[in-house]
Amino acid sequence: MPNAYTPGLTVSADIVVRRIRRLPIKGEVLAPQGSDVNPDTVIARAMLPGNLQTFKLAEKMGIDAHDIATLSPIKVGQSLKAGEHIYETKGLFGMFKQQIISEHTGTVESISEVTGNALIREPSIPIEINAYVKGTLVEIMPQEGGIVEARCAMIQGIFGVGGERTGFIRVATKSSSELLEASMILDTDAGKILVGGSGVSYEAIGKASSIGVKGIIVGGLRDSDLTQFLGYEIGVAITGSEAINLTIFVTEGFGYLSMADRTFKLLQSLEGKEASINGATQIRAGVIRPELLVPLSTDARAQSVASQVFELVNGAPIRIIREPYFGKLGSVTGLPSQLVKLESGTEVRVLTAKLASGEEVTVPRANVEIIAT
């Protein structure tokens, strides 16, 4: 029988990950290959050209456009500052003089004898890409960035919002089934990544945002609370660029769902450690999962490298992602090759699995994802 593959989540206490850190435009790589980097280490920088502004110079001077080349008080290449005095008209009989003030900060790029206008290029905007996670810059991509490798504990989620952030982990609930409430969030949690159980209340999200919490990881989240917090309904495109000041991701799904015990216990073991979190999610082609990365000691190298390709084999740990066993964990016990007809009439390939409760079930292979360890 051909090999069978399915989407999967990684929940591992010790794994090697590689993250590509690439600028959106060509620039300069600042860190040398092989160097140790921290999350805030700037790996590469590019300068985005500033906006081009039109300054109606001839009109303001009260002269014809074709005279601007000889009478212009500013020259191509000259730097200007907004509010800077650049010219004073002669006025009438020495009176009614008019001051001409630069409206923009930038560099004079051109002066047109046709329109009489000067074009001023505003200062370039620096774009920087940092390492995101503590590790080693193992490969350089000239003019673009590099690849950071880190040995770490890694936890991926089902869905998230918010971009890349770093903070120290604090487990705020006593169990994987407890809801993270506003009363559990402390003023000292500013800058931290909070771990809850089955979910987080809307009030808790609001409080976390107001005091400067960097991230929240819980089992589930009500979509109505997320919509209220964002101010709009989330779309189907990639997430992670929302204009919010904290990152949230869920490990199980929408609604209040107890976090898997092994995930919660791993997070408990990581309490107090600095972590990198990213809520970016894409569920279509080129799957992107939200993640938490906690760097480990580099004294020894982990043997496995994180991958997004997972093979279904007997014994593989899985999570069921469709009803009637939604959210249940188990392991594969059989992969029958024959097609099975569902109630809908569709013929699909199935697998048999033993759930954590001991129950044996048969489900379509498309209804499961592997939990990589």
C-alpha cells in the first residue's frame, strides 16, 4: 500500500527547528554566518524608499515654470526639512514679502521646467528582520536574510492571531480544563506569555491586552470573543498581521476545549523560561501553524528536525478534528486499504484508532491530524 500522509501538529520537548528570516525587499545582511543570535538580533536591514512629494515651487515664487531652472533657490540633491525657510519674494515696493517654507522633509530629486514643481523624496524607511528565536544563524541568503536554527521545545496550535513576540511563560491555571479568567491575570504579567486551560474569557483577553501581556495559549477560544476583541470577523487568509498588542493561539479548536494533558504538562515544565510565540496561521496550501518555541541548551543536538510532513503509520499519535469524536486523542491501530462508504454515500479511506479512553473507533483519514513528538 502507498504511504499515507496527513497534516500534523508538533508538540515536542526537544526538537531542532529552522526558521527562514527574509526581508521583503533586497537589503543587507548584518549578522555573520555561524553567529549566535537572540530573538531581537537584527539579521538583515533594507531601506524602503520614502514617498515622493510634489512642491509647487514656481507657483509659490510667482514666476513662470520655464524660469525655475535659473531662479530656483533650491538645487537637485539638496536636503530640506519641513518648516525650513527657503525663499522670500521681493514683494511690492519692498512690502508684502512672502516667506516660502519647505512643506516636506527629504531630498530634492528633480525640478521641472515644464510644471515648475520640485519633487522631494522623503527619507527612506528602514525595514529590519530579527532572528525571532534564540539560536544560530546557520545559512546566509545574500541581500535577503538567513536561516536560524534552534534546539527547542516546540508546541504548535490549531489557530492563532497576532505576530511574533517574546516573553517569559507563566501557567495561570491549575489544570488543563480550567478557564483563564481576568482575576487570574496579575499586573506583574506584563511582558509574559500566559498559559490557560480550556479557554480564555473575553474579559481576560481585554485585561491581558491592557497590562501588556505578550501572548496567551489556551485549549479553545469562542469565535464571538475573538471577533469582539479584533473588532471584525477573521477571514480565511493568513493571520498574524492583526493590529493587536498580544498574540493568542489555541491548541484544540474553537469553543471552550480542555487542553491536551501532554501539551499542558509540557507547558508547565517550561514555566519561567523565555519563549518566542507567533500566531500566524494558514490552513490552505502551504500550511502555517501558530507556534511557541522555547530554546534549550545547545550542549547536545536533538536528533529530529521539525517538519510539516507526517506519515500515518500504526502507533502514530493523532487528534480527531471532526465530530463525533472532535478533539479526542488516540493512536492509530489499523490502516485498511479498502474504501469504506459513508452515510453520505462517499467512499473514503479510513483508519482505526484507540482513543485515550480505551475506545476503539473508525474514522476517515481526512478527519485526523498527527501529533508529532
